[in-house]
Amino acid sequence: MRLDHIAYRVADKEKATEFFIKCLGYRIAEDLPEGFTIEFEDGSNAKCNVLLPPEELEINTPWNAFALHEGKNQEYHKPPEIFVSQGTPGSIVEEWVKKRDNIGGIHHLAYQVESVEKVMKEWTEKGYAEFTTPNPLKCPGLVQCFTKPSQLTGIIYEFIERETVGFCQNNVKDLMNSTKNL
């Protein structure tokens, strides 16, 4: 298991994106230079940016990398991506931001796992979490689910099973919709 991405819901997507670029060295995903927009059934939307870490990643790079450091084998994890969203008035995202003093913050932490279904079953059986959907959401090469906010940490966790890099707009929309009443 490794941290796959950190998702922020914010009042100003462009300012937040600029912060991550200038202060932390992130870069906008080349295949989504303008980001993308999720359209909701009520006419509202969420504008999203995907930011990649300063380190270059290759498709199908293993979760962990090993390197020799001071004569010892050290394990390193791939760095997480950052996902930033801003909603129009009345949207799920904008309502979430309003509840947090119109600033927003970290919406969820996403962990890459080998099997989302297995993690959902285990966490449910052990009482670690409730999930926002009864089954994982699936797109080609991608399986995802959200927990409700943890009673221990207050954080929403996402579990993600990947065959490829990137995001699926249909899953993003369904995941956002699943948090509407949280």
C-alpha cells in the first residue's frame, strides 16, 4: 500500500495550484494542461487540476523502489500526485468548502492497493470504516472507493487499484456524488 494522491477541495483552484507548483515543485499533468470539468446533474460543476510530483514517474513503475544508501538497502515509495478541485455555487465541492470557512482543505487521502474489493471487505468486517458506495467504482484500468470520514482521524480514505496512471472523470464524478451528504 502506498499513498497515491492527496485530494484538496478549495475556494480558488488556480491559487492553490500555483502554490503547489511554486512552493513544492509540482507540475500540471501534460495530458491535462487545462484540467478538466465534472458536470453534475443539477447544472453545477467542479473544475479539477491534476498535479504531478517533481520526480518523473513511468507507467507501471513498481510501488516501491530500492536503492543502496550508506551500504544499506533503502526502500523508497513513489511520491503522490495532487488533485485540486473548485466547485461552482451550489456544487458538492463548493458546499464542502463553505463548511470549512470558505477555505477548504484536504478532502481525502488515496491509497493504492492491490484489491479495492478485498480492502472494502476487510475494513467493513473489522469495523474500520463505512463506505460511501456499496461496491467499488470501476473504469477501464481503475477501481476506486471512498470511506466515510474516519471516526479515528476525521479523514475520508480512498482506495484505488490501478493498471494505469491518471484519473477517470466518470469515477471522479461518482465519487464526488457519493460524498454529497457527508
